[in-house]
Amino acid sequence: MTRVFTVSSSIIVDGVSPEAAFRAVSSPADMGRWSPENRGTTARSPAGPAALGTTFVGRNKRGMFRWVTRCKVTAADPGSRFAFRVCAIGVSSPRLRAPIATWEYRFEAVDGGTRVTETWTDDRRTWPAFVARAFDWVVTSGRTFAAFQARNIEITLRNLKRELEHDRVA
């Protein structure tokens, strides 16, 4: 089986501008409100929209497992694009430095709202395929990371849409 390194999906958020969607997504502390796995950031991470070059420590949970990641913002173009690279991971502190993943969000004005596209890229390209498959199978309960992240992206986008559209009406 060929290894999939990138998965992506989009959703239309009605009545919300690309700038408003960008402001929400570019605040890593808030990501835990939408993501099924991310729980926001640690207290020492900067609050609010993250600028290019900002580093933050993300908190994550999958089942009973918890871990943290050090991330660096690689794109912060208001109303257009937000991206960050996960460059370290650990249980209580992100000590293990390695290319792990890149997350990107693109915002495009469409009639009546914004198309938000979320993309995950597996940066573990130097891992032998059999090692990656074994690791993925263990940490995702029998799936590939690509399949696992595709599901997470769908959930995140639905939750983001629901919250942004609700806030617009409220």
C-alpha cells in the first residue's frame, strides 16, 4: 500500500468573512474548541492570533494518552492562509525534536461566506514505510495516519463551522 502524506478537506462557513475565519483559526489556544484531539495550548504559549515565526506548545489527547507538541507558525497571512509545523513532541515537555507534521488552513471568499480548507501533511518522510505503518497502526487503533487525520479534519471543520456561524447569529 502506498503511503499517503497529505490529506485535505474544505467546508463553507456561511456569513463569515475570510478575515474572521482566519482570526479564529490563527489562535492556537482556541483550536481545542473544534479539534477532536487538540486541547489548545499550554499557559506559557502566546494568546490570540499567532504571527509568522511564533512558537507555541500544543496540548493533545487521544483516548487516555496525552502529549504536547512544539509548533512554529510558518504562514500567517490574514484572511488567506495560516500554517504551522509540528517540530517536537513529548509527554510532559516536547523534548523529541523531529519533523512530525504540518497543518495548513486556507480561506477563500465564496458567495455568502468563506471556504475553509484544512490540510495535514505527514513530515515523517524519512521513516521507512513499514516502521510508519506499524507506528500508525498502534497509535491510531489500526488505521493509517492519513485516514485518521482525514476523520479529524472533517470533525474539526464541522465544529468550526458550527461555532463561527452560531457566533455570527448570536
